[in-house]
Amino acid sequence: MMKGGMGNLMKQAQQMQENMKRAQAELANIEVEGQASNGLVKVLITCRNEIKRVSIDDSVMDDKETLEDLIVIAIKDAISKAEKTSEQRLSGLMPAGMKLPF
């Protein structure tokens, strides 16, 4: 049989695991937008990095190379924002000093 301290620790670990699963499910529904060149290219993704939409201004349609670069920049911006949002949401669930694995 577990002593009180160890039993409480196990309950806390299980609660933290349940909270983490719930938070990760919520992140799948949170959307962030990445942009390039003042919004000429926009990418909407979830915080689980699922791309939802890409918007491209007509003014950049003539230059294929530039457009390709802007798409990459917008995707990187969106991923960065998704990571920051995820980290903020999940950091409250972790004990002080413990870092997230991503």
C-alpha cells in the first residue's frame, strides 16, 4: 500500500496528465495567422500545425519566386506563433522549472 505522500504524488501526476491531454485537444482548435510582406501572403494554422487556409494577394501573383519565398515566410511565422501560443497554454500545467518537450 502506498504511503500518503506517494499516493498524493501519483494523484497529482494523473491530474496533470489529464489536464495536459485536455489542453492539447484545445490547441487543435486554436488558430493563429502567419504573414509575410505586410499581409500580402497569410497562412492560417492551428496550434497543432494543421494548415487551414492560405491567402495570397493578387499583386504578388506575377512573380513566382517571390511568391514562393513569401509563402515559406508566412508558414514559418504561423508555426512560430503556434509554438508560442502552445507554450503559453501548456506552461501553466507544468511544475516550476520543468520545460516542455517541444
